[in-house]
Amino acid sequence: MVIISAFLSFCVFGGSLILSSLKSGLNSLQARLGADIVAVPDEAAKNKDLEAILIQGKTGYFYMDRSNIDNIAKIEGVEAVSPQYFLATVSEGCCSMPVQVIGFEPETDFSVKPWIQKSYKNNIELDDVLVGANINTQVGDDLMFYGHNCKVAARLETTGTELDNAVYTNADTIKVLMAAAKEKGIELLAKNDPDTLISSVLIKVKEGHDPQKIAGEINVHYKNVSAVQTQSMISGIAKSLGGISEVVQILMWVVRILSLGIMIAAFAMITNERKQEFAVLRAIGATRGKLAGIILSESFITGLLGGVLGVALACLLILPFGGVIEQKTSLPYLLPNIGSAALAVLTAIATSAVAGPVAAVFSAVKISKIDTSLILRSN
């Protein structure tokens, strides 16, 4: 009975933890983006990995002319614009590690800076870099990109996305790194001037204006530039999350029903085997309520013990493998805060503890009505 209760608790807590983590990851991603529209070069918009590069930190780079910033800023309904720069490093001797380096302008940024300020409130100087939570390095260490050394100024909070594997810095440092990459013979950068390039433009739309209309205007009037609504990128992730959520919820209900059915049958068998014991108790003065109370209290203790065991097992088997879950589902995965996790723990244990007495009600009622003399004579 403890094992059955533990299985029920494991599934309830494990399923809730995974769903909460996926939802937390999606919320973190939405908060992290901050922009309503992202404008990128036409060739980048045709890249099937565009969403992964923009919102999940997958390595990649593309560039367009910097003049697009001023052009987009003049569009009616645009509240703010801010450029970003992408540079994918390599695993060769010129770089410490292959990562996506994302540059931004602190003066105009409204997307990266609010997130960064939670971990680092100082100014980002030339050659300072801020690393994602998954990068194995410490504050004060040096990282080399294309033969140029940068200093790790801070480690950022976890987002639950591949952005935790990226490196962030200001636009001036990006230009230095792009120039260094150009000197190393990187073909794409060798054909362009780092001082006039940007990778994308983040666009915030004024309240009351339609992002879709502004994106359409950019796509119509500006050649070689494509505007993508961030909500459309996130909606695909949200849709996948919704599908997974439905499957997990269904499986959790199946587990609840099956566990309850098994527990009812098990308690019926146990009480039937112990009917002589209960008959003796009845003969020496135990009331019918006392017999029922024994069954219910035993079932509650069994369920409570199984609930605690199931939660502990789920923590051991699920918590260490968040990165694997994120990789296999291709969805952002961020463990919920302590309050939400504690609520999930209490819910799972309470479900298991209550399921025991509920399953034992039939047996408790039946055993309270036993014919003591008949059972004792039958032996």
C-alpha cells in the first residue's frame, strides 16, 4: 500500500513539477524578450532556425545596414527601437568556447538590460562580458573570442532557455570582436564593416497601436528587411506546451483513477484476511466505529508515508534532469519558485494521504458490519 501511494504521489508531484517548470520557462521567455516586433535581414527571416537564434540563443549570425534603425524609428506607432548584434564563436584555438555572443546598446535597450540589472547593476565597460547561468566560468575570469580577451563581469540569472548558454556584452565590445573575427579570416565579416552593421532591431509598439500593422508596413516599405512579431514566435512554443500539458494532465488523471481502484481492491483483500482479528476486537468490546476508525487511520498513515516517499523519489529523479527535459521537449524549462514548489509538494502528499482513506471507506463500512459469532465459529 505504501508503494502504491508513493507511485500516486510521484506521478502527481512529478507531473505538476514538470508542467510548472515549462510554464515558468515560457513566462521567463516572454518577460525576457520585451519587444513586440523584431526586424531582421530578409535572408535571416527565411532561415528555419531564426526563432531558435532570436529567442533561444542558438548560435548563428546575420547582418544588415545600421541605417534601418532610424528608418524604423520614424514609423508612426513605434515607441522605441534598439539594435542587437550576433556573433557566433567557434571551438578552435582562437576562442575559449563555442557560444552565441549577443551585443546590445545599453543606452537604447529595453529588452536585455532589465534582466541583466537583476545580477549586475554597474556599467558594462569595453571588453566586459556577462555570461549565462549555464556557462562554466566565474566572475573575474578571462574568456577569449577570436584571439581577443574579455573579462567576465557577472553571471546572469537562469531563464530556463538556451539563452543561459549565451554571452552578453555592449555594442562597442561586439565591434571589437567582429573586427577580431575579420582579422581571423571569417568570410562573412571580411566583406562587411563592423561599424555599420547590426543583426536585428527590437521594436516596442506604443499602446493603442497594432503590432501586426506596423510589422506589415516594415515588410512593405523597406527592402531586404523582414519584421516578425515576437508573439507569433512564442505562440508556437505555447502551442507545444499546451499539447504537452494536455497529455500530462490526462496521464495524471489516469494514474489517479488506476491507483484509487487498486487501493480499493487492496484494502478489500486486506480487511477480508483480517476479519477474524476484527471479530476478536469486536468480541472484547470494540465498537463498530472503532473498527472503521482502525481501517481509516491505517490507510491515512499508509497514504501519508507513501506520499512523502513519492515526493522524495520525484525530487531525486526529476530535479537533476531539467536540462535533459528542456533538450528533449525543445521548450524553455525553469524550475518554479519555492512557494509554488512547496504548494506542489503539499498537494501531492495530501492527494496520497486522502486517497488512502477514500479507498478504504468501503472496507471500513463492511468490516464494521461483520457478524462476530459467525466469523469466530467458522474457524
